[in-house]
Amino acid sequence: MVVSVSGGFKPAPVAALEYRFLQQLIMGTQTNTPVWDDPEPALEAVAFKLEIEREAALQRIAKKQQSQQLAQQINQQLHMSLKTALANQLASAQVIARHSKVTDKHLLLLEMLHSPKLDLNRLRLVVASQPWLIRDLTNMVNSPVFGARRPQNSELQVTDLKLVLGYIGLDNLRLLIPFYICRHWLPFGHSGLLWINRKLWRYAQIQGVAARALAQLHDQDGAMLYSLALMRQLGTCAVLEMGATIFEQLRGNWLKEASHSRDKALYDAIAVSEFPAQELCAQVAEQGMMLNWQLPVTLGFSDSRLIRQLQALQDCQGFEQMPLPAQLVAKASCYAQVLLLDESHQLSFRDKQLLYGYYNVTEQELLRLQGQNYKKLTLF
């Protein structure tokens, strides 16, 4: 352990390692990242087709030096326009709330799940207002994996929401609903974010498993820490969603103008423009952690216990100043980053010790974390 940095203000080397992870998450190469449940199985074919079209345009451009210069200029102009437009939107909490997938109903559900007075009837009223959540929970209950939990007639399809929630049970709903809500926040439908989404979702789930393990070790509420670990991606999802939407709108408008003017060289130059991963990575690093709690505050949840923990996780005063739940989620995040950077061979033994030292990860905690299965999610 690197005792000299444990608990104090975050040292520059620790911040640099965490930014390296963020770069790998958002700017890293496209890989066939394994995920427990692919959130966008149908988008891969679309992304592959777009990449083929981009490669064809690149080959046409490669034949002319003038076209290469034009493509570079267009790429720079498009990224600069994106950067300006995104910064303007991120400057307004109301604009962020309007464009984000996060709603007050989602936050209410997450808050209710950790209330000591929770009952299924109250929960059902809020769940009933979210058709996508009803679908996901119903599909879960009717899946082969869940069939063994139903007392009889397991071959019949359950469609009544009251029965669905009853079969799952409150304890499992405290894990399953955050799982589906936070997956719903992922910026779906953007081909440029396909691989990023997969990596981000896997990172979130590893954090969740690690947070539950640490909660058990420290006699804390495992379901609440699991929710916090997943909610830690809220700001990142919001920035990526807004950035991808702006980029696609700008690029689409420019392509239409080039098509109308019948300028084939300009059209190809726009068509091969790169997804602005670097610009989005910088904005996530600057604002992601802050948005984790600022966006819920804008939606009226400033007094929420969960949101206060997310605010503490911004790590403004140093690790030791965090309350214990936030500390354990931060440790879970640290372990997930180490695990994923290690997989891509981007972390030395000294780097690991530096991260573990700052987050004061003990040998007992490390042994507990290393004993978990991060390749399969076990909720029940």
C-alpha cells in the first residue's frame, strides 16, 4: 500500500491513472467486449454497415491529396462545432435535464427501494408509469432462468404487474429495478457509442458486484451500494447522449447540404469524419461526476440519501472525508478500473499499488473482491 497518499487529497498520479481509464473506456479501440446482457444487440449490424461505407469513402479520398486535406479540415470544423454546442448545453442544468433520459420517476423509484417503509403496493403504482420497466420485469419473470422460482404452472406467461412484482419479491426488486433503470440510462441508438456502451455497462456491473461484496464485508446495505455503484454512471451517460446527438445532427445537416450542392468531394469528407470521442472524454472527465448529483438535484431530489452519497463521491475533499457508503463505492470503482485496465495491459504493479493506496483498499477487502465472479450477474 502507498500509505503516503492514502485518504488525502487526490494526488496527480492517481488522477492521471483514472483519466487513463476514462480514455480507454471512451477512446479505446473497438473490441468484442463481453457483456452479461447486450443492451443493443441489433445495433451492431448498423454500425458495421456504416463502417463499411466509411471505409469505401476513405479509399476514394486516399487517391487524392487535396481530398485528404479537405477531410482533415472538415473533421476539425465538425469537432469544433460539436465542442462549442455541447459546452453551451452543459452550461444549463435545465437543458441537461431536458435532454437526459433520467426522470424524476426513475429517481423516485430508486429512493423508494431504500425506504424502510416500502411496500409492493406503493412501488407498483410508480412502476406502472414506466412501460419499458414493466416489459423488462415481465420478461425476467417469464425467462427460463426465473421459471424455477415460480411455484407452479411455470410454463404459463405472467403478465399481471402485481403478480410479476410478487414473484420477484422486495429484496430482489431492490437489485433488479436499479439494474434496469441504470441500463435504460445508457445512450442507446447511436452507432458511434455502440462499443462505448458495452464497455460502460460492463464497468458499471463490475462496480455493482464489487460494491455488494464490500457491503457484506462491512455490514452495510448491499442493495443501496449496488444502486450507488450503477448510478455513478448517470453523468457519463448524460454527457455521451448529448454529445452523440449533437454530433449526429451536425453531421447529418452537413451531409444534406453537400448532397444538395452535389459536391461529391465535400460529401465524402463529411462522411469519413471521426466520432468525437476525445472531445466527449474531456467533457465526461470535467463534468461527469458533478452531474451525477447535480442532475437529480435539478429534478427535485436534493434531500435524497442516495444523492448525498453521490455528491460525496465527487471526491472534492479527499477520500477520508467521504462517509463509509461512498468510500466503499469508490473502492469498488477503483477495483473495477484496475481489473479492466489490467485486462488491456495498461497497468503496472506500481500503478495498482498507487490506486489501492489512495483508496485504502485493505488486504482483506482485496481478497474479498478477488473472490467474486465478474463474468456473471447473480441477483437471485
